[in-house]
Amino acid sequence: MHFDVQDLKNFYYRTNLGRVAQRAVREQVNEFWKSWKGETVVGFGFAAPLLRPYLADARRVVALMPGPQGVMHWPAGEPNVAALCEETLWPLQSGQADKLVVLHGLETSENPSALLEECWRVLAPGGRALFIVPNRAGIWSRRDRTPYGFGRPYSLGQLEAQLKKHNFSPEKHLAALFAIPSEKRFWLKAANMMESFGRKVSGRFAGGVLIVEATKQVYAPRPKGRKVSVRSPLRGMEGTPAPVVGRVTRQD
């Protein structure tokens, strides 16, 4: 089940809790990637709140949004880089993306296996992808008033197993959203302190979301033809003298 794009927009840009979530997740994303100059950065789902830092230096930024969710113009006041697409058929060439961010995409997909195959297709060899999903052990996945309460939450083991199954190599993981998912003023003021404390204590269990960085596995092509192995050499010529270089003399 997908969250509607207008609800996502209102949550991240018009509520205090959404701004807390946007800041917390973006700060953790920045821990993974320090350079993206001249690269193509693609976001899928509702990754727009995390893509703004790349607009200035990246060669190209594309925000793909699935049909069941809907699309919006982004970024506001600038030329649009957002596009509506099918979940498993993106308008990108194979190997075009140097970096890929998936937020509110995997856990809500009706066909996560096909979605991961499409992620693998568009990612360049050596490219890096960030998969951001609700943490099964976190409290944000139990509150359906936020986008993190929709879809299928994951444990770290479940997410990494799913990625390996589709030829991704998980490299690193972090957690985010250690704050309480409440609009009450006390919890909003305490959010920064809780995020800082949570990152020092746990990178896996307590956070509301899990962030896993993975690289694309590319295997060497198999050589064409069939290899034939001979168990033992033929010995039918044993006892015959070895040929000698020189003129052949006829003997009568």
C-alpha cells in the first residue's frame, strides 16, 4: 500500500515531525556519501527530501515516483526533475545511475523482487545504492500516522538477505529516527538530543528506520563453447621413435 504523494509532501514539508524525520535521515545519508560531483543520482519512491544536496554538483538528479503514489513538481521554484514511472519499468538506461536512493519504495511495493531487479539494472557497475526502510524493531513502524507505519517493515537481516538474493553486496548499515514519533512540543524539542544519543548507543535496533548501503555485483561472463576434459592421454603411439628433423632417405 502506497502513501499518497500529497500526504508525503504535507508530512515532510508542512509538519514539525516530518521536518525532524527529514533532517535525521538526511544526516545519516550524508555519512555514507561525501562526493557526488559529476555523477548521476537517482531517487525512487519519495526520495526528494534527501536529494536536494545533490542538485548543485551532480551531473544529473532524477526523482522517480511510482504510479500508485503519484508525482509532484520538484524542486519547488526550479526546473522539474521528478517523473512518474512504473515501479518495475523506469525510464532510464541500464547502468545509468551512479548513486541510487530508495525511500518509501521497497516496503510499499507490490513486487519487491521485481523492483530490486530494476534497481540493479539501472545502477552502474561499481555504483552504490541506499535502501531506507522502516525498522521492524522500531516504534515508528507501529504508528500509522507517519509514512513509516505503512508497508512491510524489515529487520536488518531480512533486508540484507533480500539484497543478496538480487545480486547486491551490503557494505554498511546505519539507523536513524531515534526520536519519539509525536507532535507534542516536549518530544519535538528533545528530538535532536535523542538522535545524537541513539546513534552512539545503537546503529541497528532502536532507530525507526534502517539504512543499508549496497553495491552492484557484476560477475565475469562465462566463455562460450564447451570445455572438454580428458581423464588420461591416449597411449596408442607408445614405442614409436620420435621424429628427427632432416631429409627423408628412401630405403629399398
